[in-house]
Amino acid sequence: MNANATATGTATAELAKSGSTGPTLAGRAAAPADGPATLPARLGDVRHDWTLAEVRALFALPFADLLYHAQSVHRRWFDPNRVQVSTLLSIKTGACPEDCAYCPQSVRYDTGLSREALMEVEAVAEAAARAKAAGATRFCMGAAWRSPKDRDLRAVIEMVKSVRALGLESCATLGMLTPAQARELADAGLDYYNHNLDTSEAFYDRIIKTRTYQDRLDTLAAVRDAGMKVCCGGILGMGESQQDRAELLLTLATLPAHPESVPINQLVQVAGTPLHGADALDPLEFVRTIAVARILMPRSHVRLSAGREQMSDELQALCFQAGANSIFYGEKLLTTGNPDVEHDRALFARLGLRAEAAETTAESAGPERARESAEGRACRAPAAAAGASAATASAAPVAADA
């Protein structure tokens, strides 16, 4: 038996342990006839009890079968032809004290990057307005800090308010946060906070030593506890193994709540950083990782993030087929290039993709989200009627509750 047949057989056996045989995705087509005969009965359900064996088995599936199942899960939760569009602005560039081996903003590496102080609130608001005019629905602000100082946080809070005033969703990535800082940002209206795990815990100290993996998990917990949405993913192509990629996705998929946004970055090699000259990742392995992320976290937006400039249109199309449904849009992604707006628009037109609205409606979502929306309206209707009756009896208490 050859290696491919062995891998497929192992995948079938491991996936079979987590569910019964037969069709998957209730009400939808079963697996292709020539693919694995068994898959988890809960494929497409939101789960937090994935095992490493299951994740490794998904990675081992034949490529066509993996994409088939990822696309099936994607259609269950999302409109497959809509993509969420964000723009990312570096609001403070360079001089970061961290030693992340991939990052040109680290003060430890000579990359030729010019340091720039924290931008003025008005300049950020102007950039956000331009992003909205170009079609973005979310505006993300990134600052090269280990963690923000209180005086800097006050300025960022004003930026958040200015972005929200434009009708855009807001996102920030500022380094590590204390629970108190997370609450301040949440109170200001920040919608999303980005804090990536980067890679597996086992591979992590090969990439960064100035903060621990637990530091990152603690910040994610502070963000979630403050009521903000979490944006968290990793970087591929840093020399990690497929096992590391599986472990990274397993960590994300077994958090108390899945990140609402999961950016999958391809390493952008920058001269002067320790990872410059690293072996390039097989593009199909990148697509596999997108597909597995989609299956493990079916309700999350999976974002094509850094590295798109190096991707062909065909590779990006495969990623969308595998379940990616979010991109960064604009000329710059922090300090590295990003496909320009006109090229992205042309690619969307060729693929029949449309930008997703800031708040996805039931009509533009997959059947599971539409069902959840309908159930939510049904649950809210009696409460609204009860609230109206209470308002007639006593307006002041109702106003206070509101």
C-alpha cells in the first residue's frame, strides 16, 4: 500500500471515531463516492471538543474531498459568494521591543523601516473615510507596541469613536492588554480586537521569546470577557510542520468561544528579519489549512490576510473555494504590500464575489444563520410585546431597563 493510501485510510479511521457512518451535513449530499466512507456525523456543527487526531485526519484527506467538505460546511453557515472586506492601517509604526522573527517592525532587526509616531486622530478618521469609500466595512488599526500605555490608549479610544461615527466596524491590534484596558476599549465601542497566536505552542519559542504563549491566551481571555469580538489566527510558512498547523487550529477551535474572525497569514519575508530566506510553504498546504479552519470553526470568518500580494489569482480562488470569506483590502497591510483595490475588484468580478455588508442579513447568510436569525426574531417578539405592555403600565421602569 502506498503512502497516500495509508494516509487516507488513517484519516477515514480517525474521523469515523467521532461520528457514525453515512451522509454528512444533514439534508445535504454525502461524501463523494470515491472519498472516505465515513466522516463525523456532526460535521458542520459548532464544536469545542475537537481532538488532535481528528484535526490531523482532516489534513490527511485527499485534497478534493477536503475542499468538498469545507465548501459544504461553508454553505451551511454563509453565502459562499460574499466576502467580508476590511482595511488595516498602521497607526504607529516601528520600534517594537518584541523579537518576533517575522516582523520588520521589531527594533531588534535592521529592515530599513522608518519609525513613525502615533498618528493624530483626525488623520486616522480621514483614512477610515477613504477606506469606507473604497468599499471596506471594517477598519482595523494596528500599533507596534508590546502593550499600550494609558496615554496612548486614550488616543486610540478617540480613534475608535471616530471610526464608529462613520458607520464602520472597528478593530484594533495593540499588543497585550490588561483586563482593565480591554474594558476601556469595549466601553469605547471597539468591535473586534486582534491578537494572533501565530503558531503552535510547541513551535512558538522558535519564533518569539519576549512574551509567552500564555500571555497571548490571557489577552484573548481579557478581550472576550470585556465583551469584544476576537480576531485570532496565525502565520504559515515560518518553518513549522503540518503538526504545528494542526495544533494551532486545534487551540483556536477549542477555545471557550471560537474567534469571530480567523486570519490565516502567509509569511511575508522581509530582508533583515530572521525568517528572511525561509523555505516557501507549498501553496496547496496553505489551502488545506484554510479548509480545515473552515470545518473546525464553521461560524467564523476565515480571512486571507498577509501574503496575498504573493498569491496568484488562482490560489486565492482556491482559498475562497476552501471557505475563506474575508480579506484585507487596500494598498498596504501594516508595513508590507497588499493587492491594490482595483485588482481585488477585478478578481471579485471574475469570481462572482460580492462584498458582505457590515451586518450580514439572514437573506445573505447560509441556512444555519438564517435559521438562527428567524429563531431570534421569534424569541424577541414575545419579549417586545411584554415590554410594550409594561411600558403602558409604567413607562419609567421600562426606560431604565432599556
